Amino acid sequence: MNIQLLVFAKFRDVLGMDTADFTLPFEQGTVGDLIAWLCQQGPQWQSVLGGRQVYRVAVNQILATPDTLLSERAEVAIFPPVTGG
């Protein structure tokens, strides 16, 4: 499965990227599967997405949950929670 990953705010700084295309090692999967796979891609991914890190994920510009299904060529955005005042 091929996806486009967008990374925002402090995550962009840690990962040193803002967008990347990935070919995932599974044909069907969820956001949770993607996060688990990304955490295995190196310590920088683990530092952003592992453990009790807080972040949001959107798939095709709609907020997603870990059980949201991914589709071929999905646009997946990962970003820290936003607060405002």
C-alpha cells in the first residue's frame, strides 16, 4: 500500500521532513498499523509516536482513530494536538 505522509510542527523538526511517500509492507491496514510500523523505522519515529506520546492523525483531511482504515494513496497527516486561546 502506498501513502503520502505529512508531518507538522515539532514533529517535522524531530523527523527532519515534512512530507514523504511510503510503500507499506501490508496491503490493508489501519492507522494503528501504520503507527506501529513507523515506530519500528528508527528511534526518531519512536520518540514522536511511541509510548504515551500525544498526537493527532488525519486521513484524507479527516481526523482519524487508530482503527481508521487506510486506502491506497491515502494522505496521512500527523501533528501535535493544537491548543489556542
